[in-house]
Amino acid sequence: MINDLDGLTSHPPRVRRLHIPRALMRGTRRAQAGFTLLELVVVVAIVGVVAGLAAPQIGDALADNKAARLQLDVVRLARQARARSAGQGRAHVLYFIPTPNNGLGQMEIWQGVSNRCNGTDWGALGVGGAPGACAANAFCWDAINPLQYGSGSNTYRIGSVPAGPLQICFEPDGRTLHRGTSAQVWSATNLSPSGANIAGAFTFNVTRLVAGSPHGVARRVLLPLGGDPRVIR
């Protein structure tokens, strides 16, 4: 019995070697070595083509984003004029002029010396004066110049519906009046300074121009008489 056990221990079982195909070993070495120069060149070329195709769309999206920002700034300026009137207890005028900045328009906020629109000589303060007078006038609180949004062949224009210069006056009690120029009388009717029916609100359009021509959809801002200015689609 002892001899039989000795025989088992003296002859361990044979272990078979695992055979790995040479083709598989070559593939493993190649994977460990990384990419070849040709493969890197192909990848770089593909990335360049994709970037070249996407660049115009990216630039167009960035330009449209500036138009959206200008639209929101028009809303902000109109809301600021209305809020300042209630907070300061004085009438404030949102003044829109279509001709400055190479016909791209400009919007300004002016603070009056009375709580009533007709209690201030707005022309004497500087409303309706030469373009650029707002920057040096203590009664002008803020302004939007569309030239500051343009770049390259893209420019942006603010327009009003109906077209023309427009003064919108906010009184502290929430009353909203309007007129075209400082020589006209303030009005609370649904008729614009030119006699068009505004149906209770003025509309401002923000248009993107490419090389001077309208491009894309005009963005609109609604300014209701007695209501909160807002973006409309």
C-alpha cells in the first residue's frame, strides 16, 4: 500500500501547454504598440472635415444669439423705465429713434421732473435732441445702441410698428401715454402718432442684417399700454 502511494507522488500529472495562434499574438503586440501614423492622419482629416462643415452653422447660431440678446435688452429697457417710474415717483420716457447708428435705431430712458408726463418739458431736458446726447445728460439713465451688437457682416436693427420716432411715457400710477415727437400732445388712445390703430400695444422688431439685408425671422417685443413689456414669438 505504501509503495503504491509512493508511486503516485513520484509521477505528477502532466500539464498540457496552451497553444496561442501566432496571428493572435501579432494582433496583441500591435494593439499594445498604438495607432500607426496613417491612422492618425485619417482621424485628423475626418475631424477637420466635420469641423469645416459645422463652422458655418455655429457662426450662424452665434449671430442669431446676439439678436435674441438684443431683443431681451429691449424688454429690459422698457421694464426698467416702467419700474423706475413707480420707484422714483416721477414720469419716465422710453424714447425710440429709428434713424441713428446708420439707420439701426436707438432706445433711451429719460427721467422727468414731475409725476405727470405733461409736467415735464422733455424737449428742454434733451429728449428728441441730437443722437448721442443721452450719454452726457444726467436725465438720461440708460440706452441701447445696436451697433454694439454687430460683428463682421452681421448688424442688428430695432424698428417700431407703426414705424417712426416714438416716445412712451410711464407715470408712477401705471398710466402709459405716447406721442411721436416732443411737439405733439401726449395721448392714451389706441391711435399711434401717425394715426394707425395699435390695438392697445406698440411692437418693436429686432432684425438681423447680413451685408445689409434682413436674415432670418424678426424677433418681436410687445409693449402694452399699461402692461408689462414682453417677448412675443
